[in-house]
Amino acid sequence: MDLIKKAIAWGSRKSPWVIHFNAGACNGCDIEVVDALTPRFDLERAGVIKQGSPRHADVLIVTGAVTLQVRDRLVQIYEQMPSPKFVIAVGACACSGGIFNGCYCVSGGVNTVIPVDAYVPGCAVRPETLIAAVTKLLDKVEAQTAAADGQLPPGPEAEPTPAPAAAAITDQDGGERHGK
Ligand code: SF4
């Protein structure tokens, strides 16, 4: 791995810049994302900084089932992000379409439109769950970087993310949360 790629991988691991996109959420998950990023839960402790431009972002956080109205915009935002880039589907709607799955105006979960690296179920998600997902994603990035650099043999962390149900990070009470 050359020096520039190493520097990019190091920056992605140590201070990932995230962009948040509402693809059709009811705002419940969006409030929890903001909660995770602001001082009470303070995801910035892990070096995570919210960005306004996809051209500067490493991680795309998507909430809501993808409506047909924003589907092309979501693809456009994803394509504008530089590689390596990662996507986190936040909330039951983003993971699978949730209660809106099959609706005439909905494409489905985020993975029906763009590749997803981590799924965070819940309705709405808890900030702690989102923080755990970001931490696991960064561990996966580090393992992949180390494996590519020849420092470690590819371990289980470097394996591709399995199907949504198996990769799901559950709430502390073991399932989706309804209401507050
Ligand atoms: S998972 Fe629940 S809180 Fe989140 S966008 Fe869907 S309905 Fe709203």
C-alpha cells in the first residue's frame, strides 16, 4: 500500500467525516442521529465530524425507507463521495423499508439503491446503538487496512458484511424500540 493510500486509510479510521441523509424518515431516527453527534452522547469523541458536503465525507448515514422521490439523489450523493466510502443504514426503515416496505412510493431499504456496510435496527434507533455501529465499522476498516498492508492475515472482521439480519446490531433490550 503506498503512502497516500495509507494516509487516507489512517484518516478514515482516526477521524471519519460523516454526512447524514434523510431518504424518507419520519424524523424519529434523525433526531437520534443528531443526539449521537451532539454533546450529550458526543460521537465527536471518536473523531467523528459531521460534514455538509458528500465530497468531503467518508461515511454516509442514511435514515428512512428510500422514497422514489429521493432515490436518484441518494445515488448521486453516494457517487460524489470519494473512496474508500462507507454507508450505515440507520433505523428499521433504512434497513429493510420497515413499516413502509411495499408502499407504492418506496424503493425499500437503503441496500436496494446503494451498498450498505452496517445496519442499525430500531424504531427509533438509540444513540448508543449508533455509536456501537460506528465503532464496529471503524474496527472493520482498520482490519481491512491492516490486511491490505500485510500486517495481519484477513480475519473475521475483514470479511464482507453478511445479510442484514445477521449483521444487525440490536438494542440493549434485544430488539426494535417502539416509542421513547
Ligand atoms: S425506523 Fe421508526 S423512527 Fe426511524 S424513520 Fe422509520 S418509523 Fe421513523
